[in-house]
Amino acid sequence: MSTAPVPELAETATACADRLHAADRVLVASHIDADGLTSAAVADTALERAGIEHEQLFFEQLDTEAIDRLAATDYETVLFTDFGSGQLDDIVAHEDRGAFTPIVADHHQPAEAATEYHINPLLVGLNGARELSGAGAAYVLARALERDGVDNRDLAATAVVGAIGDMQDSDGELHGANAALVAEGVAAGALSEAKDLAVYGKQTRPLPKLLEYATDTYIPGISNSYAGAVEFLDELAVDCRAADEEWKRWVDLTDEERQTVASALVQHAVGRGVPAEKIERLVATTYTLTDEPTGTELRDASEFSTLLNATARYGRADVGLAVCLGDRTGALETARELLRTHRRNLSDGLTWVKEQGVTDAGHVQWFDAAEEIRATIVGIVAGMSMGTDGVDRSKPVVAFARESDTETKVSSRGTGSLVRRGLDLSVVMGEASEAVGGGGGGHDVAAGATIPVGEEEAFIEHANELVGEQLG
Ligand code: C5P
Ligand code: C5P
Ligand code: ZN
């Protein structure tokens, strides 16, 4: 085995790997989002290469029922990826009565109970929302599982898709342990990184669409305006149309042409009075999966992660996992169809929030989407809504959506600057949900919960008070 990618986690990872090698067969349980799917793909591939028999299950939430279901199987070893840390009280209770041996590779805020085989950046002083994701924790395990000449460094590319899916690059690039993973992926020839225009869709979107939808840094006259984007592109000394008059995509341009478009875009933004700190955010680090074909969702870590969210959050984790494991036929086609629906749902959700507006509770702002937005994507919509019209970035946003007849899903999102001032949404979601008979957790900057229907207002009161205390 070669050097460990995250030295702080090396000892625990080795213990987990030894335990897995000693197991007859392993049940892997993972979360249903991009980070969960990629954590599963990394774990499954590493187990496969190690010759360890395994089966994969996915859960929207690792609640009591889910853990009971795992305990009821005849598997003696259960590997949890991208969740498990927050549910350790429950998991350890099953371990203590001999139901299974848990092995956890996660990055969420751990519960009180401790267990022997537990890989989590937060246990060694690393940041679980910025420095390592669930897929990253699974990658650390995958490297420790290497025996007999197996080299799992190619899996760093998959792990980076997970980190990007969890928005661990929200300030423009990956840091810390994540950066170490990137370096391993680059060394293995599976990944490359470059400073590039920070807009979504560089691989797949026609140029005017690319710019029209690039609203993170709002550029007057171009953002949200197809005609404006066309006019801007047509005035450039760059041929943005292919021979058949179809629009080129960003990846179809030469380096020089990209430079020209990017500079013109910056100039345009400056001319329209966009502040310098926003203009800086137009450039960020892009992570490219170099083995994937140019012009596909799979080549760009950000587009790949969205494609995965479009599967697992709609009950099709099997499709997303198959794509991660290399299925480029049926599963990829299905994923692309699901992506169209997902995009439409995100756009409709954002429009709904914009039209309905949010309620200001003082320290938090909130909206209740009830059945208007799927519970599995309301968190993404809440995050995207921050900084748009009517949703200000100086307060965390709390969103509700109907999960079932009896349960309401809660999602909350903050910002890096609120976290630096003391915000910890994982604590807020945990305590406020417990106060109304629910449960929750997550990260400082993004967390969630499930509460009984009817407790929404009481929940907001608690959350509002807690955030007020945290922000002093
Ligand atoms: O369950 P999990 O850890 O995978 O999900 C993390 C969530 O936190 C993602 O939905 C991600 O978008 C969100 N997040 C965020 N802003 C950050 C970091 C994470 O909204 N800076
Ligand atoms: O569901 P949502 O995207 O809002 O989740 C934000 C973060 O909170 C994710 O990391 C998720 O795993 C976590 N979460 C949790 N417990 C819940 C709901 C969400 O730990 N009941
Ligand atoms: Zn995660």
C-alpha cells in the first residue's frame, strides 16, 4: 500500500480496511445524493477490487426504520457511507446487541456515541463541509483497502465529483484534504484542474445559454437574457458558431478564444457597475474528468454531480450508481432524461420561491413549499435562492416541504461569512427539531431535519432563537 492521502485519518482507515478484509461479505448503505452515490461507487469499486463480496443499498434518510432494516439482514458487517456519523447513537445500540459491526465513512457532525471503525474528518480537526466529503471519506478507505498491487487513485476523480456535489468548493476551489485528493487524481491521470470561467454547463450548453443561465454573478444585459447573450457574443471577434450555424459550446472554443470571451465578459460586467468582489467570482477552479468524452456532462465535475442528483433524488439511485461505475449506455440515457426533469423542477422551484417570497422571522428567513417542491430537492432550491431577489444573504434560509402525510422535511442553508460569525445550522436543526419531536443534523453551513406536520411554526421559533444566540 502506498502513502495515505489524508495522514490524519490513516490509522482509522487502516483499521477499517483490515476489518473489511476480514469480513465474508459486506452490506454498503449510502445516502441518495451526488456525494452519497459517489461514496457508494468508490466503496463498491474498492471492495470489488479487493475481492470482498458486497451489496449496495441507498436511503433518503438513515432513520430508525432504515437502521432496523439493515440490522434485520444477515450481514455481519455494514459499511455506511455519506451518513452514519449523525446516527451513531442508534447504530451503536445495534452493534452492542450484536446485530452487525458498523464501519462508517462520513463527514457529518457525529452523534455522542463512539465506535471503533469510524472515518470522519471532524474527528481529527478537519472541516466536514469544506475539506472532505462522504465520497472523500470513502476514498480514504479505498486507498487503505489496496492490497497486491491494486491502485485506487483513479477513484479520486469520482470522489471529487462528490465533493463538488456537496459544494465544498463554494469559495471557488477545493481545499485541504480535498486538494490532496485532487493531486492524487491528477497523478493517476484521471483528473485535471484549471482556472476557468465559473459558470455551470461549460461542457454541454450552447454559448448563449451558458451565459444566459450564469446568474451566480449577475451581469446586467446578459444574465437571464438570451437575446442579450446573443448580442454580446455576436459583437466579439470570436467565431461562436460552428459551420452549420449551430452555437458552439465553451469546450469547442480554443484557449485563446475562451480568454477573449472571458475578458470581454469581465469588461462588460465592469462597464455595467458589477462590484469587483463579484467580478472575482467569475473565475474559479474547474475540475475535469479527463477520461470522459469532451462535451458530455461526465467530463465536468459540477455537471456530473448535477446529473447524479437528478437520479438518486428521484428514486433512481441505481441509475446514478451505474453511471458512476461506468455504464455509458442505458443508464446514461436514463440519467439524461431524469436530468431534464430535475432542471425543470429546480427552475420551477426557484420561480415559486421568488413569487411567494420568504417570511422574515428576525434571525432567519423561511418559506413553506408544502407540496410545491419535492422534499428531496428543497434544500438545493433553498441554497440557489440565497442572494436572488427577496432572499438576502445576511440571514440563513429555512425551507419546509411535505415529506409524507405526517412528516415535514426541513432544509437550511447559510453562507461562509455567517459561519465565520458563529452560525452552526447542524446544531440549530438538531436542537430545534428535537424540541418539536423530530430529528436532524448536517453541517454548519447546510443542515436538515424531519419534523411532525403542524410543528413548522414552533420549529421556526426555536430555530430563530438559536440562530440569534449563535450570531450574538
Ligand atoms: O448530505 P450532504 O453532506 O451530502 O449534503 C451537503 C449539502 O450541503 C449539499 O446539499 C450542499 O449543497 C450543501 N452545502 C451548501 N453550501 C456549502 C456546502 C454544502 O449549501 N458551502
Ligand atoms: O436535505 P438537505 O439537502 O437540506 O440536507 C442538508 C444537510 O443536512 C445534508 O448534509 C444532509 O445529509 C443533512 N441532514 C441530516 N439530517 C436530516 C436531514 C439532513 O443530517 N434529517
Ligand atoms: Zn455528503
